[in-house]
Amino acid sequence: MKAKSGLKYGYVLFGAALGLFGLDSIAVQAAGQITFVSQGGAYQQAQTVAILDPSAKKLGITINQDSIPDAWPAIKTQVGSGKPIWDVVDTPTGYCLRGGEQGLIEKLDFSKIPNAAAMPEAYRTPYSASYEFYSSVLAYSQKTFPQNAPNSWADFWDVKKFPGRRALRNHPIATLEAALMADGVAPDKLYPLDVDRAFRKLEEIKPHITVWWTSGAQSAQLLNDGEVDMVMAWNGRVSAVAKEGAKVNFTYNQGILQSTSLCILKGAPNLDTAVKFLNEAIDPVHQANLPLHIDYGPGNPKAFETGVIKPERAAQLPSEPTNAAKQALMSYAWWSSPQGEAAEKRWAAFMQK
Amino acid sequence: MLALVSPALLVILLLIVVPVGWLAWQSIYHDGFTLEHYHRILTEDVYWRSFALTFEISLLVTVLALLLGYPVAYAANAVPRGWSVVILALVVLPFWTSVLVRAYAWLALLQRTGVINQFLRYLDVIGEPLALVHNTLGTVVATVHILLPFMVLPLYATMQKIPNDLMQAGASLGANPAQAFFRIFLPLSLPGVLAGCTMVFVLCLGFYITPELLGGGRTVMVSMLVSRNVELYNQFGAASAVAVVLLVSVLLIFVIVSRFVSLDRVLGQK
């Protein structure tokens, strides 16, 4: 299976190489295929079983896979070159939106994507549809807090009541939201973010932050190694180390619900097939199969109505309606706005002071 | 002669001159000529602070690498040939291990529940674990370790060429070993010192993975600004400009150093 898709990928690369020399007709002759890109690892493996293979079978197309941890620079380069190789990309929703606004991502015609048209509006943008959900949650060591564990961002900020070492992500996205919730803003009243207020609140906790983490693996490792006692981390990372026996836990309370979405590169080589695939990939049943293989929630909320996800499993997922209600839904539209971009640029100055 | 080297020149042209030229071009051209990226670097504190920190860390790393590397090179030079091979092998061996692996190894050693802290607590030397990593200290320790071979090897090469007779002549004229070392050996080894320091300093300026993994997010070096700018700005030019400024600083350092020592000695075998 792996070798086969490797071969196909090799064929695409070969085709692309020929395309570079002006023989692009050879590259596009194989109809009914697309190149799909996600972030690799266990996550892409889970999608292959739950979504990609079944979709390929149902549509009778070939799905060539590629993976990259951060697709954004590659999207810019590929579209900038005028000859993108990729068709559909699974990437944080903010990049789909920003890419769309910069002319790097195709605008979607939702009349051709009924599965997306049926989703609540907050789950799509003009350029993308939610593919899966994860959450930035408050996680803690059960060794340090066997009971009375911190349960809100106000607790995280309360260094007297909850003494211990802390870590946050070295990135403003979700971190500013947490700061505002710690300062008393309700999860559903966050946007537009009061950036000044958020940074003021962050200055307060800054001396107590031991590590500003950069990779998801690092965040869980810090907790597992006893380097910190509480951390903002992605739910899937925490549950993964918990499954391996680490004494760690987390709460969905005031988590920041984030998503990756599917979007199509501007000028994608197989645009029509890509649109068909996008619709198929967010089909409720395929989507319901995803959390059977990995700790992420389906991007299409209708997946919870299919009966595929057992109630006890659903209760563990970030986008399950009861869990979702406890959390703040991230506004990628705000983060892509000029204010959002300005907040992102301000982060480096905050870190260096 | 030209015909013989022309394939090599072509490779250099394709793999170095063209990409670097493209990099520089992007930093000043995007839908028209623009200096906005350079203007930003000159006016925003973020850049100034990172460049200052990067030079500070590089200087510290260079000094530490020299203090650690000189005695090692000296020993490798002074002992019989068999032993010097062993010493050099020990210096070069970690060099074959990935930088990433070594960074994680240092994490395992330095962190709160790491080997060093646990050992010190076992001995009751400290009550609370020391903050050895996730800060500038951790970054410097690991960087020194990674760059040490670049200090030791040029030093050793230079010391090899210092004739032993000179020290003996000094001794026969009444110099004690310390005098002989400071008045004969040390000055003669200075070109090696300069070569090693330049290599370590320049390589350290571009370090990325080590500060990223061991700096705890606070140690923002220039290379990290390059990657951050790719994410933050819509144009690669924003990142290219930072890279160009760093490249120019490195070239300036080479120009200054070349006034004191032949560049062949820094970069090559002579």
C-alpha cells in the first residue's frame, strides 16, 4: 500500500518534471487523480484509513499523497511559480482564508459541495470547509494536582492558589484568547480580541512561564517529564501521552476549539476532481470514521448523527456538541484581519522583552 | 585551465550564485523596487534585539569554545601520534551525530528531571532543581558542544606546524615551560586561534535548531526571525532581507579577519 502510493507519487513528480519542460500534456493525461497534502505522521495515517482510501474507492479516483508539517510557505511557492503540483491541502483554517484573500486558494462553489453547504456557517469560509477539530486545552500533571486541579484560564493565571511551573505556546493564536478568558471575558464574547488587554494579562503571567513551547510533541513531553506542572497544549497530544501511562489530564473547559480545513490551490492541476474529492472527504460517515483512529474530532458536525461514533467515544472529542459548548470557537476571520496580523507581529516583541 | 574548471564554476554558479542572488533580489523587489523590508529591520526593535543577542551568544560561545578547545588541541599536539588520533577521534565523533539528536541529548541531561539535576539532588548539593535549560544557558552549552570541533581542528593544524625545536631552543636559553609557552608557542598558534574563532563565531550566527529547542522560546536568534518572517509576511522578501543582513555581517567579519590572517588558513588546509 505504502509502496504503491510512493510509486504514484513518483509518477506525479516525474510528470511535474516533464511539465517543467513544457510537456505538461503528459502530466495531466491520467484523468481522475489528485494530489492531497496533509501533515503526515499518525494523523495522515488515520485519514488514509478513515477518509482517503474510502473516498478514492467511491469516486473511482487515485489519491496521491504528500505531507508537510507547515504547508503555507509551499503553497505560496507553488502557486507563485504558476504551476502548482498539489490539488487539495489540509491546513489550519487561517491559512486557507489568508491564502484565499491573497489569491493563492480557489474560491469554492458550494453548490458543487453539498456536504459543505449543509454544515453550519461557522464551519466554513468562502475558500474552505472544516476537516477536523482539535482544541488548545489546559492540561496538568496529576502528580502535582491529584485533586482540585486547575479548571479554567483564571486558575492557570492564579499562581498563589495553583503553585507550579507553567508553559504556554510560543505563538499568539489561542494564547491571546486564553489570556482574555483568564481576565474574565466570556468564551463566546472574545472577538474582536482586545489585543492590548490580552498582552497586559500575558505580562502578568510571563515571569511564571518556564517554557514557551514551539512543537506539539514538546508541549506534551514537558508535562510528561515533570518539567512543568500545567501547560496549554493540544488535546490529542495530551491524550496520547496519557495513553502511554503518563499521569496527566486536561479539561475542555475554556478550551480554544481550532480546526484544519480542506482548500484547493489556485490553478490546481485537477480542479474538477479536487472539488469532487473535497465534497466526499467531508461526508458525515467518512468524517465519523476519523475519530475511531485518532483523537481528533470530525470537521463535519453531522458525523455525530451517523451512529458510527459511540457516545463514550464522542464524549472524548473536542467537537462533540457538549464539549464544544464549553469552549471558545476560534475566529480565523479575525486572525486573518489586519488586527489579527498586527497582533501576530506584536508577539515577537513581547517575547523578547 | 579555464576549460578544466568550468564544470566546477558552473556548479558554483547554479548552486550558490544564482540562489543567493535570487534571495537578495527578492528582498528588494516585489511588484516593483522596494526597501520596505530593510526599513523594517532598521526601525523595529525586534530585529535590533535579535541581532544583538545573536552576536552576544556567538561571542560567548566562541570564547568558551576557545577556552575548552585550546587545551584539547594542545594535548592532541603534544602527545605521541597514537594518542593524538584518539583525542581527535573523540572530538570529531559527536560531529557525525545529527544536531537534532545532540540537542535532545542535552535536553535529557539539563532539564529539571534530567541527569545533572537528579545527580546534584542525590548528592544533596541543591534542594531545588537548577534552571539549566529552556534559557540562554542551555542554548550556549549545547552550541559550544556542537561547534567545538570547528575550534579544535584548525588549532591542531596550526600547532602541528610549530617546530618543536623552537620550544627546546627557548628552554636552552633559560625560559621555564610557562615562559616558553606564552612567549613562543602561544603567539605562533594565534593564526589557528583566529581561524577557529572565526569559524565558530560565523557558524553560531546562523544557529537555528539549538536555540529553538533549548532556548525555551526566549532566546530569539536571527535565524528564528527568518523563519518567523516567512510565516508573518506575505512575501519571502521579508525573510530574505534578514538573511541578507546576516550574510553581509558575515562577509564583513571575513573581510576584517582577512586583514590579519590569510583566508586560506580559516577555510582550508594550508
